[in-house]
Amino acid sequence: MFHLPRICEHCLNPSCVASCPSGAMYKRAEDGIVLVDQDRCRGWRMCVSGCPYKKVYFNHRTGKAEKCTFCYPRIEAGQPTVCAETCVGRLRYIGLFLYDADAVLAAASVEDPADLLEAQRSILLDPSDPTVVAAARADGIADDWLEAARRSPVYELACRYRVALPLHPEYRTMPMVWYIPPLSPVVEALRDTGHDGEDQRNLFAAIEALRIPVEYLAELFTAGDPEPVSGVLRILAAMRSHMRRINLGEEPDPSIAAAVGMTPDELEALYRLLAIAKYEDRYVIPPAHVELAGELDELPGCSVDFGGPPRGKGTSLGEAAVTPVAVQTYQITRRRAEADRHADLSDGGAGEGAP
């Protein structure tokens, strides 16, 4: 047994959104977070049965469907989710993916389930590619978001080092929470047999006999194909063996990195990202632009509430403009993120009257 912490996958092709007859489930265009419009939800619970990850639940008290919101007010202010920031194991990373939205359907429709992993990787765009950058700017993506995409730890792990894998890609929802398979305890088992448990040759040979079978991990992460999982475990074993030589003051052996198609510098960079990454390297989250804060409200607008024409149509029925709750929440969370203590909300500023 091993722990597999799971949250909503915030899929690119979310089945919960497709199964909701009232249109209450939706994927935000701003950041890809999947949310539930509580006003539109009618409690039919088709989203609960439609989510293959079982991450939508029904609140019997309110009669509404609820799910992980990816702490979107914190994300808008450039803060990580609560589950990520409070994880004592520092195992969660948050960053940006740039992806080709027009290619999602084709990637999710490939015939062979074993091809789904590479199909999903193929729609994740290289943020350092000048063509991708030009297209992103043409679509209105700000430069600070493009810079964050270039520094994204999740892109590094999923596409550059290729050690992160999606959970159950055979569901064809294109999940966006990726996992690094566990290199289960093997050093002690090798040592008990009289072999050097840290030698990369012994580690590579023992991967097929791990306590957690590679075939089982493949059923979780690669639709049953064991080769990508074995490749990830070999990279992790090579990193461990390479760093052991460095920590013991021995001469680095380039053949260790070459055995997994990497360079010693790449193994050390991967080690820094996985083992000793700083806070700002694990969470690369550009804040939402304040000029777009009004568009981040999760509920449909109303001219009576906001003092302005709804969706740019008609005339306002309200006399005075009222700041939307989304803008209030954004300002409060941003001030807390930028302060070295809790924000003082008693000055009647943007947070006045906010929940």
C-alpha cells in the first residue's frame, strides 16, 4: 500500500461539465479551474456520477453539488492552494501550462489508450518557443504570465524531465493534476541481500521487483503501459545514485545520467527541484490582473447588484455602483499575500463589507 493524495483534476476535457444538464459546472477560461455555479445547480447529481475520479459530492444540507475550487481566490492573488502550502512533505507543486485548446478533442480521442499520455503531452506547449509566445500574446496573455509559464515547475516535471504522469489517462478527461510515481523502498531490500543498494546498476535491475509493482503503477498513470513508469523510476534511481556520489565527495560518473538519456547537470537540476526547491520555485503563480478582477466573479452578473449593464447589454437599473464580491475577495487576498502579517481590513478599503 502507499498513499495517493487526490483532489479534483480540473481536467481539460471535464466529464462533470459535460454531464451537468443545468450548465452549473463550468471551466473558467481565465485559468482552467473547474467550478460549480451554486445559483444554477439544481441538485440533479449527474456530475457526481459523471466524474470518474469521484471528486464531486452532493451537499444534502444545501441541495447543491460541491467540489474542490482549487482555492481560486488565493490563486487569483498569486498564493498557492491551502493543501499545497500546508503539506509538510512539500510534495505539491503549482505552475502554469500553456496548451492548445483546439487540440484537446483530438488528443482525447486517440484510439489506443497507451497513446493518451503522449497525446496529452503533445498539446502542452513549450513556453520558450517564440511561436508559442507570439500566439499567446496575440490571444491576450500578459507577459508576466508567459514568464511564469517559463518558470513553471509542473511543465519542467511533466515535459522537460518527463517524470510526472497524469492519473488514469484512459478516462480521456485530460487530467491536469500530475503525479511522480513512488520509488518504493528498495535500497534496504538490496542491502539485505548483500548488494550495494545505492549502485545504479543494482537499482535499475531491482525496479522490476519493487514492493509496488510497476504494472500496478502503470494501471494508475499510463493506461497499463509499464514502459513510461519504468523510465520514470530509472530516472529517479539515477538521480539518487548520482547525488550519492556527489554527497560522498566521489567523482561523478557521467554514465549514470547517460543511462537514462540525461546529463549530470540535468540530474542535479531535477534534484534541486524535487528535494530542495525553495518556496518560490515550487509555487509559480502569477496573480490575476486587477483590471480583470470583475471578470473573475464565479456567478453571473446582475445590473441591479453591480450598478452596470449586464454583460455589456441594456441599461443599468442601479443608482450606485457596488463592488462585486469577486473584486473584494481579490483585494483582500492580495493584500494578505503581500503583507508580512494579516492585512488590516478596518480601514474601510476594498475589503469593507466583504464576507
